[in-house]
Amino acid sequence: MATSALATDVVQNTDATEDAGAGGRSRRAGGREARRAIRSAPLAEDVRPVRAGMEGGRYKPLTDAELDRVHEAVLTVLETVGFANAIPSCIEACTRVGAIYGDDKRIRFPRELILHTIKIAARNFTLHGQDPKHDMVVQGKRVHYGTAGAAVHLVDVEKREYRESLLQDIYDAARLVEGLDNIHFFQRPMVPRDIPDPLDMDLNTLYACVMGTSKHVGTSFTVRENVGPALEMLYAIAGGEENFRARPFVSNSNCFVVPPMKYAEDACGVLEECVKGGIPILLLSAGQAGATAPAAVAGAVVQAVAEVLAGLVYVNALKPGYPAIFGTWPFVSDLRTGAMSGGSPEQSVLTAACAQMAHYYDLPGGSAAGMADSKLPDIQSGFEKGITDVMAGLSGLNLVYESAGMHASLLGFCLESLIIDNDMIGYCLRAVRGIEVTDESLSVATISDVCLNGPGHYLGNEQTLKLMQTEYFYPAVGDRFSPKEWNEKGKPDILQRAIAEKKKVLASRFPRHVPKAIDDRLRARFPNIHLPRSGMGWSAA
């Protein structure tokens, strides 16, 4: 008999014994069921075995001396190489605080400016959800997992095909994430290929995300001019500009840099408008080692850190202490082909090293993991996602982007994988949590009682029953059946269970955290909202 099944039997037998009186007479019916109900009831957030914001930091690919060497290399690069292609407003802002604009039209950053910026930068801030229960305090080595990306395909696992991603797919992904406890935030994972106009695409992407989940949302904007209408939408949902600024529930994923070491004109304009409007910034540097970043892993870290620190100077020049995430996202190339390899072992150590650099500066860090090269949720996907995600968590990375649902190195997104990866991330979080060593958990008294007073095992022991929910993680769709049970249930596999769960959720979960009256006003103000009400569970009227 499988251990899990044996444990269940012993717990049930213990219940039965407790319910029997002298001579085996049954006490009041319902006692056993009541205890079972208590054990299966949802736990309070602070006693769950895994939860958002657990402390990582046990895995450190770089030594303290190596961190110092990376830091010194970063300062040297920023002082001597600097950035090209700055827009006039960026030049003005950065030179005003001490950057140097040279005759070669590159901005260089004296180390004193970098060190001062690190000192005044925002830290220990909150990324808010529309529902406060989803607020994330981004500080220290607290770990949160979420989605991200700009996949252009949805993975149809039943047909084993890739098709173009649609606006409805983004909304569907958001409402799946709404109910997945181990996915803590929702950054737009796909682009709506059915909406070609950039303004319509930006607004509709934002709308689909914030209507689909009450968790914190991340999104991008194509050009500066698209930020104003988006802010109008967000202020309306928040009940006013002041309310949104107090609790901004959307952040801007901003690729302000074109690696190596050049500014991106449109993204810089977006950054400036988001700072004005109160949207937190993810400063995202996404060089690809061997292509747009050095092939040396250490060099890729140096360039990514340098690029993000230059962005941090930019943001703090616009508004000192403005909430910005240290988004070092160096990717990996398969050097045989030049193609990206998001599921590679090099990716896992790159991401962990970037987390260490964020800790080195005591800045809120976000990087990418979980970007499987595999095209489907298969065995390859499992080991690629599991290894890269757990190493990111063990490193204490604050925000693990791309961690769920992604395939084909960011080209394909899979709804079923969200459900499977929610289990996988639960495993990662349990590893992040580690082992608590206390007088009670060392179990000397429990060992003594079981060994000296019987029954010679711990199944059904008071400590076992107490810890079975708070100490142990149980997968939602992962298979722990015995072979006999598995055979009796029709030999299901995890993908079949995920498909069934996806269909059940999408047929029934239509979040209503944004009242219909506000949605009515949004649709009246923005007639270019494309998501049909029928696809959101509303009547067509």
C-alpha cells in the first residue's frame, strides 16, 4: 500500500477508535466527520504550508568576493561605456543629477551617482492587488511567483498545435490565475494577435487583465501616447486618481533598454508617462547571452546589472524614491543555433546570480524563470520549469516572472500548464520554506512516546495530525494514487486532469471584483473594448 494511502487509513482508523465508546459502542455520530471537515477546511494564510512571500536566499551561486567583483565591473562599464540613443528628456533628467553626456552622444554615469541612486531608491514597497489579500510586500528575500511574457501563440494541448493568441486567451489566463494560490501576480503573458492597432491592443490587454483577476497586474504600453487612456481606465476602476496612486494595482513592464547599452526611445517615453501617472516600473533588461549580451555568464550578469542601474538613475532623476523593480532578465542562447534557450541550466544560474545582485544592493528584484524550451507540458517541460523555478526561489528572488504557463522559450503559452505549474510552484515554495528547527519540531518527546509507549509508528500520532496540513504540501492535480487506485480511476495522467480542470473553471469562474456599473462606464468611454460580454459571463445586453 502506498504511504499516502496508509497514512489516510491510519488517520481514519484513529478517528474510528476515538468515536467508539466502551465495548465498541459508537459515540455521537458526526464527530469523526466534523474532525475530517476541520482538517480539510481552508487554512488561514499564515499557517499554510506554502504561501506568497516566503523567505529564500539559501542558494548563492556567487561568493561575497565575486559579488564585489561584479559590482566593480558594473561601475566601470557605466563610467566608461555608458548608454547610447537617449531621448532629449532622458538626457536632461540624467545630466541634471550628474550623468555626463559626451561628444559621442553617449550618457556615462559616474560611480558616485550610481551609489547615491542606490541609496535613495525605493525599497520595501508593496505591489497592490485590487483585492488587498493579494498585496505583495517586495522586500528582503521574500519570494513571489507570477506570469509574464509576450507569447504570440496559445498552445492547444488537445490538438498538439500552436495557434495565434487572442484577447479572450489573455482574459481566460487571468481568471485561471485568479484561483491558483501559488501564482501570486499576473503579468500579461500573451499579445492579442486579433487586435493589430497598437492603442487598441494596449487598452484591451490591460482591460482583459484587470477584469480577469484581482491580483496585481503587469502590462506594457507601445508608445507614450497610449499611457494616458490607460490611466483614465485605471483611475475609473480604482474610484479616482487619488485612490489608484495610493494603491496602484498595475505595474509597467518597461524594456527601456535595447541591449547592449542603448536606450529604447518609445519605451523611455512610456516610462516617463507612467512615472507621472503613478504606475510602478519594472526596469527590464533582457539581453541574450551570446547574442545581445556577453556569452560569459558573469559578463551577462554585469551587463544586465549595469543596464538596470542606468534605468534606476533615470527613474530617480524623474522622481526620487519612485517604486521601481530591479528587473535584470538576462536570457540564454543555444550557441549552436543562436536561438533562445529559456529552460537551460545556464538560465537558472543567471537568474539566481541576478537575485544575489539585487540583494547586494538591497533593491527589490525581479527576473525570469520557468520558460521551458519544450513545446508542450511534457517531461522536458517539467524538469526545465522545475529546476529553473526552484533555483530562482531558493536564491530569494522577490518576483519570479514567466514562472508558469510558458513554452517554446516565450513563443507559446499554455492554459493547462498554468494549472500544472501551480502545483510545481507549490513544490518550489516548499523548498524555499526549508525546515524550521524548534524544540517542538526536533520531536524528542514524540520519539520517546512512540518508541517507549507504542504503537511504534507515527501515523495517527497527535503531532502527525497537527502538522499534516501546515507542514506538508499536497498537489491539486499531481498524481499520488497507488497503482491500484490509478488503474481503478481509468489511468488518468496529469494533462487529462489539467484539461478537465481548465474547462470546469472557464465555464464557471467570471470574476466580479469590478462592478458591472463601472464596466458599463468603461465600455461607454472606450467603445474600442473588444472583449465580448458573452466571453465574460455577462448577458449580451
